Amino acid sequence: MFEIDLASEYLLEPGQNIWVRKSAEREIDYSDGDDIENRIIGIIQDAADLSSGSLALDTKISDWPSRYHLSVLRANLLRPVRDFLTGRILEVGAGLGAITRFLGETGADVIALEATRRRAGGAAARCRDLPNVTVVCDALHRFAGPSGFDAIILVGVLEYARIYFPADDDPIDAMLRHVRRLLRPGGKIVLAIENQLGLKYFAGSLEDHISRQMHGIEDLYTEKSAVTFGRAELSHRMERAGFSSQEWFFPFPDYKLPTCVFSEHAFDENCGVDFGPLLSGTVKHDPQRAKNPFFSLEQGWLTVLRNNLAGDLANSFLIVGSDEEIPRPESIVLGHHFSSQRRPEFAKETLFERLPDGRVNILRRRLYPQAIAQCDTDLSMKLADEIFIAGDHWQQRAFRILNTAGWTIDDMAKWVAVWFDALLSHAGLSYESVSAGAKVPGSLFDAIPRNLIIDTKGVGHFFDQEWVWNREVDLSYLFIRGVVNSLTEIDSVALPAPDTPIKFFEIVTRLAASLGLDLSDADFENYLRLEVALCFASTGKKMELRIEESKLMELHLRSDFLKIEWLLTERDNLIAKQGDLKRDRDKLASEVAVFKSIQEMKESRLRKILAAFRKLGF
């Protein structure tokens, strides 16, 4: 495809199917480590399914490098901008081919540029069945291939310009100008990079390249280090380089493994949708988040959104830039949500489309419409479009309760009662007829707090009811599933009141009891067995049934010192109880001694009376 353009400066290495320079050039020194990269390349070479949605590769993930190179989430970054990915495309910094693979699957003619030979070989292996993908081993500043590209992709590349892009002036600006020269007039740069001022970094997440807290926020980068930028500065730099027209998108939790991507319109003051719950829901899915955050990111995003700062504080950016006006689509898509870590027949994309009348239509589409079911199961998926309903998202209400210091089981009991009322109403059941063994229609399998909106009139609406179990399920199972799902979605919680359990199953048991449901160990074991079956049916991943370990799952208190404080409080509470018990014991012993004394006195008097009667001859 690009053979004629490359042949003057490059040679094709048939064994690896990569193009290398005829003249020897020093490779860029960038690697995840020899053993790590060789292991991941071996996985790719052995794989039968190389697609961007390959669960076969996804199941081989064992650490951060393999997650970055093999996760099916990688492709989600570019799905919202796929209309721009046509014609001739140059990808800079292909790595081991995760993004390259998706680009090739769009049908575009792709040159994947990778500066290290081993990585270039990995990218070629990932795309070995795509004849429209050409892998070139070279650095961007030396690239001697064609120009006039329709699009150039830089994912996680610009931040390294100060290290790897030689320039007489600022390497960042120089790299951007160089990219513009390689584009045709009207061509587009597609750039993904971390936000120097991302909210998660304020919460204590390590800077991605230096691995230190607050490094980017304090702007401690050097002239020879990786560097990131805030939104305003990056926009100005792109404009200086000639990209006068820009479309900004915001991937969450970040650009590396996004589950959601929002457009600029999503954060307009009058966009018509509160995306707070969706943003909050991405926090737990960031493997690089702070383990002990300084504050609740789930709650923080709500404040950020309310103040129209979500774009400025997004953890990452995805920008499409051009030297000509970028055509605007007729429909305004506010955001995309992806459920891609599933079997192909269940993978889906959810779009939020703003209608001319101001309402927002939620569109649900299969990512792979031609996929055939691979597993005989009672689980099925039913996708339906619906109009967005404004109201109180019940999962978000749980976030608020659990992030309020001193929260109690009584607080959560009030929360769970609202959901339970809505569930019973939809199931046609009443409290009088309810028991843990009651049956619920399988169509309500997804009627859990995460999918509940309480509208402005106090009416509960279940949305996104995609999963259907093709037979009835026990109410006990659905109750445990609903509460545990809500608990697992929250990253960290505030310090609860004394005597408040933090273990999932203890919380579930107490909440069930508040509603008159008596859950047994058998109910929990049944829940775990069905969840294992559900995981395999929906994702193809086999989970081990670990009943005892599951019983130890607990909420994560915000930081170690809070947990220590909570444990000390619990200890002091137990000591106080022990003191109370000792006092009760001493009081009881005293009362027993008095009783014995009175009893002995009575017995003594009785003996004297009997002796007197005997003297009288009775």
C-alpha cells in the first residue's frame, strides 16, 4: 500500500513484516522492560483472536504493562472520533499495536510508526492479518515516508517530546508543527494526553511519568523530562502550531483505559443531562487511582460539574485539531459509554444525543452486531433506547451517605428501603407477601440501585434494563446483588459511626433485616454461585468461587489513618463495653450476696420459730 513511498529509505524485514531504515540509526531508549515486552509479544504471537475486542488477549492481563497493551478498553478512546479516521492515517508511537489494531479495523490505510524495533515487531504481530496496516520502525523526526495524511494520531506521545524530539526551540511546539506539515490541508491531528490539572492528581494520584504526588500540579517538570499541560495552555500551543480549529473530548477515567468519552457539549451548563453519576462511576475503574485519596472523587466530580469545570479538570484530553474548520455533525452527541469487557455478542455502546427540543435521547448499540452467542445460558441482553429522566440517581445517593462522616446502618436502611419499594412495585409484590425466598421475574434482573432514578415527583424509574434472566430469580439473590453492586462501585468511604459494620455481607444482612428479610448463609452462597455463572456467561472469564474470601470484602475507609482511627474507636468502644459488663457483673454479684444474706437471715429465723414450736409440744 505504501511500499512505493517507503522503498527509497526503508527495507522490509520479511520475518517481522516491518520496514526499517536502510541506514543504521540509534533506537529511542523507551521500553517497559525486556522480559515484560517479550512476554506480551509472545502472548500476541500465540493469539488466534487479534481483534481490538479480543477477550483472549484481555484474559492474559497480569500487570499494568500487559493491561495497557492488551485491554479491550484501549479502543474505546477513538470510537467517538471514528468518523475522522478515514483515508491515509499515520500513527505515531504505535507501541505494541493496541490502537494500531483499531485503526486498521476501520478500513483506513495506516502507517504505524514505532521507534523501537521490538515494539514495531509487536505492533506488526498484532496487525498481521490486516493488509491495510504498514508498520515502520523509525522516530517521528526522522520519518522519511509520505506526507499529506488525512489524520495523524498521537496517543501518549506529545508528553515525551522534550526527551525524544530534537528541536532548536520548544520541542512540544516543534513536534506539533512537524505533525501539521505531514498533514494534507484540512487534515486532522488526533491527540490524547493526560491533564496536568486532572482532578485525580489533586486527590493524590501519582503523576503518570514521574510517579510522584503533586509533581505536575506543582509544575516540577524539567527541560529534559516528560511534561503535561492544562487545557488552556495545550489549546494555545496547538493554535500556535496551526491547529486553529479544535474539537475537545474528555475520556474517563482517563485516555488509557476509558469507559466513557464526553464531548465539550456534555459539560455545557444547559446540556440537559447531569453526568455526575456517570463520572463518579468511572472512579473505581481507574487502576492508577490513588489508593488512599485525599477526598472522595465520586463526590468531587459533582461539585466540579456544577461549577462548569469538568473539562478543565478532566484527567485526560482527546483533541481533534485542524488548520481548517472541522465540520460539525447534524446531531449533537454529548457522550459515549462503553461496555466492552464482555463477550462480543454482549458488548455495547451507549450514546447520549441531544435532540432539537432539548431532550436527551439515550441510544444503545451493539459494538459487534454480527457476533453470534458463544455460550448457552439463561442470560440474554435486551437493548432499548430511552429518553433521559431527570431526578435523583440512587447510586449517587449511596455515595453521598457513605461519604458523610459518622454514617450509620440506619442511614443506609432508609436508602435501601426506597429502592426496595420500587423493586416490589415493579415486581407486583407487597411487603406482606415478601420473604427471602419470594420469586421475582427475570426481567427485573437489572433492577438494582445503580439503575434507579427517583424523579421530581418521588416516583422510581428503572433504566438501562439490559440484562434479562430467562427464568425467575430469588428475591434474596436480587437483594444481595443490588446492595453488593452499589458497595463495590464506591472507591472509598468516610469514617462511619461506632458499631457500624464495613464488611459487605454484614451490611447486606443488617439492611435486609431492616426490611424484614432473613438472609441465610445459603442465600449468600447461592448469590456467589450465580454471580460466577453470570460473569462467565457475560464476559467469558472464569472466576473461582471463594466463599470465605468474599465474606471478608469490606468498604475502603478513605485513608490508613482514618481506618486506624476507626479501629481505635472500635477498640475503645469494646473496652467501654467490657467495663460496663464488669460493672454489671460486680453489681449482680453484690445483689446476689445481699440475696444470700437475706436468705440466710430468713432461714435462721425459721429455725428459731421451729425450735420454739417444738418446746410448746407442737
